[in-house]
Amino acid sequence: MATTVKVSARIPKGLVEKMDKLVEEGLYSSRSEIIKEALRDFLLRRRVVEDFELIEYLKSVEKILKEDWESEADEYWDEIGGVAYEPKE
């Protein structure tokens, strides 16, 4: 089974010329190498953005969770024995 998959894409002529120049200069061995590196960079940046969005979401709900945790309803459950959140050892 092949470890790579051939994918076709239409790329503007100007970008192809720039890629070819990088290959001619010996900075890359092929157009494929350039495209793979660009895709890796894109996916890495995308993951960082997604992680940042998750962190921002968690920060936004943190205040709400804190308020709920310290609410009178929570104190009521503490007074009557409540529900154990962690198993007793």
C-alpha cells in the first residue's frame, strides 16, 4: 500500500514560476516538496488557531462555572450532604 496519495490542484502560473525558481536554486528538490511543506505549515497554524479558540471558550465559561460553584444552591447541597463528586477511598 502506498504511503502517499497523488492529488491534483490548479495553481496560478505565477506561483508555479516561483516554486520552480526555488527548485532551480536548490532550496527544494521538487514542487511536491514545497507543496507538502506549505500544507504542513497551514495545518499547524490552523491547529494553533483552533487551540486558541478552545482556550478562549474555556476562559469565557470559567466565570460562569465559578459563579455556579459558589451559588446558594451549591451551599444547600453542601449542607445536606450533597452528591459526592469524587469517589470515597
